[in-house]
Amino acid sequence: MQSDVSSDWYNSGAIIPIKVIRATAEMSRYAADLQSHGRRLGLVPTMGYLHKGHLSLMNLLDGQCDVKAASIFVNPIQFGPSEDLSRYPRDEARDLELLEAAGCEVVYSPPPDEVYPPGFQTYVEVEELQRPLCGSFRPGHFRGVATVVLKLFNVTGCSVAAFGQKDFQQAMVIRRMVADLNVPVKLIFGPTIRESDGLAMSSRNVYLSPEERASALTISRSLFASREACSAGDKNARKLAAEIEKALQSDSRIRIEYVDIVDSETLTAIEKIARPARAAIAVYVGKTRLIDNIELL
Amino acid sequence: MQSDVSSDWYNSGAIIPIKVIRATAEMSRYAADLQSHGRRLGLVPTMGYLHKGHLSLMNLLDGQCDVKAASIFVNPIQFGPSEDLSRYPRDEARDLELLEAAGCEVVYSPPPDEVYPPGFQTYVEVEELQRPLCGSFRPGHFRGVATVVLKLFNVTGCSVAAFGQKDFQQAMVIRRMVADLNVPVKLIFGPTIRESDGLAMSSRNVYLSPEERASALTISRSLFASREACSAGDKNARKLAAEIEKALQSDSRIRIEYVDIVDSETLTAIEKIARPARAAIAVYVGKTRLIDNIELL
């Protein structure tokens, strides 16, 4: 498929035969055209600065659709006023190369005003699942996520979309939204992809200094230890959470936002691990907020 | 098309070759099947107890789609706790006959738990347009409307949908939602259909006693008078509203909820009529709440 000559990076000299669409109306037309030919689009929504986690999701679309697509959009409405919207890492040229290598044919990469034009005022709220965990520290975050994801589904006309489980609460919020609003999109959730030493891949890892990068390993290590303790018979959620907290507190570079052990369906805190449960962590390592989670049962 | 033998009314003995679907999963399958054959569905969403207003919307779908459909669903989440949900008038057998005569092929008429199963928690908010007029007297009403309409669009996979302008704020809320969430549905707004004496058609008119029915005429008469005054050069919104109020107050059976003259786009109150404006009324006639509106400019 020919590249869209109106895209900025094209002028850099690179010739990448991936279609980049920046205008929402053009993306909608492309989607309608695909659908009228009975071709299914699969979408990996991203905020760009891609890593192997994103690319693994692109692979999960294989066999699920006729055209693999991604979106690159740093969604302003899911960031709080004191968060890292303005410094969120970006490298679209590299993203497009990675996506093309992963078999992606189309990328929807709009500027903010193509997504939120003047007068925009409609939001989607997943009222209960948006509240705990990250929701209680990032008010409005999941409202912003649910809203943009529904918009991306509608604009791209995707029939299948893939999300990572590193953002576990996000995955649950989207799953609930799709069910509640009867959105005709099949969801695929991919496992958290980790560096060889265990650190969950995240675009925000680029913020970490070498010392912070070393400290951040405590996050995954404490989760792995918790899963092992649970497998070995320790089903007391409070005790398991306390052990994770103790490990994290032993590192002065880490400041805990939350350590919670929750029911995997409702995301509400549990006392005893008797049904599917998840240990979830949010911490600051220096000024960088990182999250991770693991399935305990 | 063959009737669905699982529908209740079928057993009444009437043989109506209109397809009635009660299960959401079945409606979704039907929609997906239509789409896979490149056939477009047109939808008139209703709460049943149909009148000529609804049927005029069905006619507006002519030439806009391949299959004309309606939904009949008295949406509980758009009613407040003290409103008329439990006594809202219903007559599905008659509705189905009227729809069939109007060329409707499919009716989605689900029970409440097919629309809001246990665990439902996702709502759509059109934050600014949902606030004024009826919104300030019916908190949560337009949230309920926006949510159910989006669900109906998704379940039926409609490519076009028609709504009446009697519910002007509802029409504006839905138009905004569709634009903001990039919903791939074309909207058609039909004019308010009136009885020969001017009363706007409404399923709730059945609540009126003969005396109340006579009093209710003051609503449309005061709106017509306001439009005439505006045409004749009176552009002072406060004065026009005061004249409507005076007419309504002259009838002891009428209690005013609001009389507002608003910008047709933003629904905010205006002082001077210099661009598209609407006079909108909500009153109680006895215990029956009625609304009406008219284009002034």
C-alpha cells in the first residue's frame, strides 16, 4: 500500500510503505471503504514510543483480521494537570518503522484537535471499575481512556483490538465498556512483556536513570515473590501485600502509591485469595510513575 | 420476512410478518449478518405507544437504508425515581401493527435485563448540552438517553437513525454524542407532528383528562404566538418568554416547569434573538409533564 505523502515524517527522506492517516474524516472514510469490501480491521491502540509489548499485540492480530492497524495518539484527556503529558516520549519515525516491520498496514496518528475539536463534551464513564487502584490517584484517567478507546474503535471501524495486561485496570475498564455499550469489537488481551531482568516494558522506562532502572527491578521481583508465596499456600492478601510493601520500602528511590491485592473481575480489595486475584502496584521511582501487576490465582 | 415465533404477541392469533427480536445477542447477530451482506439498517428508536410522530420518522428512512427497523424500549435509566416509568403507556401489539404498516421489517423489543444485565455500569455523558432545560429538572435523564441510544446504535448496527424534534434537547444531545464519539450513524431529525388543533403528539397525551387536553392547547398556542411576534420583529427573548409564561399562567391546570428561549446550537439562554433560536417549554398539566418547542429564527 502506498504511503500517505501528506505525513510529516515522509519528508525526512525515509520511504516507508505504511499508510499514515492524520485526519479523522479520512480514517473514517478508509474504515467505511474497508467494511464495504467485507474486510476486517484489527487495531492496536497506542500512545506511541513503541516497545516489544506493543509489537507483541500487533502479532496477536494475526489471523484475526484482514488489515492490521495501529493508532498513535498521546491522549490528553487521560492525563491529569500535574502529569507527564507534555514530556511523554515521542518518536513517530521509529514507531512507524517498527509497526511496518510488525506487519502493520495503516496507522491513525492524528493531532489532538482531530480527536477533540472545539465543542467536544462527550465522555464515557465505567463507573465502578474506574474508581479503585490507579483511578483513585488519577481522577478522570479512565474516563479519558474509555472515551478515547471508544472513539478509536468508531473511527477505525475495527472488528478486533488488542491491549496489554500491564495496564490491567485499563483492560478491565475497556472490557466492561465494550460489554455494557454493546460495542461490536472483539478484544484480545496480551500478556505483560518484560525485559530479561523482569522489568515490565513501558514507554515511561526511558525516564529512568541507571540507578532508578536498577531500583525499579524491585517492582517485578516483589510481584514474582508474592506469586510464589501464594502458590506455596499463602492466601492471606493482607500479608502478601505487606510483604510487597516491605520489599519496595527497602529502596529509598521508591515511593509507593499503592500496593493492592484485588479480585480480578471487580478490582475490589480482597482478604483471602480464593478466586482469581491480582496483585497490583503503582510506585514512583524518582519522578517516574510505574505500574505493574501479576496474576496470583 | 418471517415473523419470530418466539415473540409474545404472535400467540395472540394475529399473523404479522414483522420480525420481533427480544434477545440482544440475536439482534447483534442479525445486525452483523445484514452488514456482511452490505445491507444498511435504518432505525427509529422509540419507547413504544406509537403515534404519527414516530411513524413519520419511519417514513423519513425511505431511501436511506435497505431494512427499516424500530426499537421499542421504555428505558428505565432515563426516568427519575419519582417519574412515570411504571405507568408509562404500553401496547406492543398495536405498535407492531402500526410499524408493519409503515414498512418496518424488524423490531428490537428487549426486556430491561437484556439491555442492562447485572454489573452494567457504563454511561455516556454529553456534559454541557445535558444540563439546561429538561436536564436541570430531570437529573440523569440525558445521560440515560445518550447511553441507551449509543447501545441501540451498536446493537442494531444501524447506518441511519431518525429522531423527532419535539424532543429538541434530546436531538441535540444525540447529535453531539454522535459527533464527539465518531459514531458512524447518519442522523435524521423529523419535524414535530401535531394534532389538528396544534397539540404536539406525545405518548403521554393519553394521561390527559378531557379538561387537561383542552388546557394543554395553551402550550402550542403560546409557542405559535411567540413565533409570530418574533417574525413581526420582536427579538427581545425575555419579553417573548414572559408572554408565553403569561399565557400559560392564565390556566389554573397548568404549572410551568420552565419557559426558555435558547440558542439552537448551545441550548444556552439568550437575550436577543439574532441567530437560530428556539423557544422551549416544559409544563405539568395536572400530573402529566408535557414538553414542546418551536423554532423562532
